[in-house]
Amino acid sequence: MDEPANRNEPLTVSQITAMIRARLEGEFPRVHIEGEIGNWRPAASGHVYFALKDEGALLGAVMWKSTRARMSGEFRDGDRVEARGAIGVYDRRGQYQLIVDSMKPAGEGALWKKYEELKRKLEAEGLFDPSRKRAVPALPTAVGVVTSPTGAAIRDVLSVLARRAPGLPVYVWPARVQGEGAAREIARAVAGLSASGLVDVMIVGRGGGSLEDLWEFNDEALARAVAASAVPVISAVGHETDFTICDFVADMRAPTPSAAAELVSRDRIKLRVEVADALRRIDRSLRTRLDTARRRLRAALDSHAMRQPEMRLRVAQQATDEAIRRMDTSIGERLRTARHRALAATAALQGHDPDLILRKGYAIVTDAASGRVLSRSARIRPGRQIRTRFRDGTIRSIVTDDEADLFEGGLE
């Protein structure tokens, strides 16, 4: 910094500005400021110029393009924020300003703590469990939408549905999606659509915003209403990088409302093309099978057997006759064998016939009292009665003597 050699000489504007800048930048190399955004002015260069203010003062601020690219949310006039950066001086206007290198909504730390506490509580209860998630119907008969009736989200959803699924019924249950009390309205809308029986899938959502803008979707009552819904719920809150409690509880999360609309509406034109292709494949398959069946039938009709069916019948009759002849021969042989066996058995029986023995001059002696045959000699006392059977009759007699030489060995 150049200063005049004689302190009585006046300073130039550049000199005093440089002195002030050196002093300020030395005293305030890093500051953390809370205030309300005012006069938010994005420039064509990508830089943003604005002011931070409170009830008693206003501070100019600038956010360079590179810093703005790192910001996760969008800001606007009236947002209360916490900004970090350095105090600098803009020489051309002779004004000091805050050069912002990071910024977030004021109070975000407290909100984030509440968010994490509720997330842990509901997760412990199983409301985030993938096993309870339901599949979104591929071809819903009607779609329900819970969102602001004047926001960009409903316009995006209706535009996508009209293009991809013209004629698909859409039931919109309006609800505020930002500000105190919005969560209760959204929860009532979810419960109402669920109980109506009009839809078989539901989209709940809004456009992007800061953590404060999306905060109503981190409400416990809303989370439980979504979990209790009778139909699958798609959460489409904010942008792709924004996650709310509603996203975790819902059956499916979509990065944007437009993406949610695409999930519930298969492109009807594309679907018609797919159906037409499938019908053509089925037609080709049936024609191929019919042609194959015709060829097989024609080959059977043209075969030698089908051309001369009488010949096949004669062959069958000849085989039957041959089988009968073999059967007759077998039966005859079995009958002759049986006859021979019967004659042999008869002859054997005749050889043991008592009458035949008697005709040869023999007699049969039996005990008169018991009728027992006396087949061998035995000692016998006189006076015993016996019966003697001859060929021509039987006589009864009494033993009068037991001569030993006559009954050698004894009578019985």
C-alpha cells in the first residue's frame, strides 16, 4: 500500500480504500454470520450477488460461481441462512462485503438432529424394512396424487401421465406441501385416498427445496399414514439428492415427481408395440405347429399301411389263426398226457382191489367182535369167534383148538 511521504498531503481514494481493505481483511479473515437473504441476484457469469440483513443492518455479499456449484440447495429472498466467509472490499464502489464460501439454512443443525432421531425410531420399529414394501402395479387402473394443486409437481405429473397413459384416471387430493401444518394436511390426504378405494397406487410429493422447505415430509404422523396406506405409495419429494422420512417409509422412492409418474404409467404406445410383437410371435408359433401336424397327418395317410388297410387286417387274422392252432395243439397234448396218467392210476388201484385177490383163491379173516383183519398168525385161545370171507360168501366160526403146529407163531 502506497502512502504519501508527507502526512499533510491528502490521500487518494485508491490509497485510503487500500488501507481500509488491508485493515478489514486482516481483522476479519474468517467470519460466521446469520441473517436473512435480500436482493438475491444471480448473474449471467454464474456468480450471485445478494445482501444479508437483520433488523438493524445490511451487509453486501457475493458467492462466486465455483462456490455456488457446491451448494446442495436453492436459496431465495427471505431465507434465513448461516454464511461463512471473509470480509473483503470492492474497490470500485468503496464498499465492504462478505465473500461467501459456504452457506446453509439457519437452524439446520437442530432440524437435522430431529430428523436423525425420528429416522432411528421408525427404523427400529421396522417401518423401513424392505420386506414390508409392496410392488407398484405395472398397469394401474387409477392413480392418486397428493401434492399442492398449484405447484410445479402436479403439472409435471399430469403432463407425463397424459403423454404416456392417456385416459388413465387421476385423482388429485390437494394439500399444502410447505409450512407449519402442511404435514397434517398431507397425512389426511394419504389416509383419505387410501380409504376411498378409487386408486391402486398413490404418489406423494413436491418439488425440491431446502431442508426447511421439505421439513413437513419428515413428520412422524405423515410417516405412519404412509405406512398404513392400503395401496402402494411412491414418495417423490424434492430432487434426486434429497431424502426425507417419507422416502424411507414409502413402498418406492422416485427422485422427482416426473419420475414417479413414469413409474406408474408404462408408455401405452410402447406397450401396444410390445403386445403386437407378442401376438405376431404367437401367430408364427401356432402356424408352425399346424404345418407340422399337417405334414405328419399327410405322411400317415400316404403310408403303405393306410393305403391297403385290408392287408393289415388279413395279416392280423392270419396271426390270430396261427395262435389258435398253437393253442389247440397244446391243449390236445395236455389232454393225452392226463388220460395216460389217469389210466395208470386206475390200473394201480385195481391191483389192490380185495375182490380181485379173493377171485384168486385167497380168503380174508377178521375178528368177529372188532372186525379187525387178522393179517398174520398169532396166539389165540379156543372159543374166539372169527369171520372168514371167501369169493362167494362169508362164514362165522369158533376156534376149538390152538394146535401149535397148526398155528405156528400164534394166531391173532
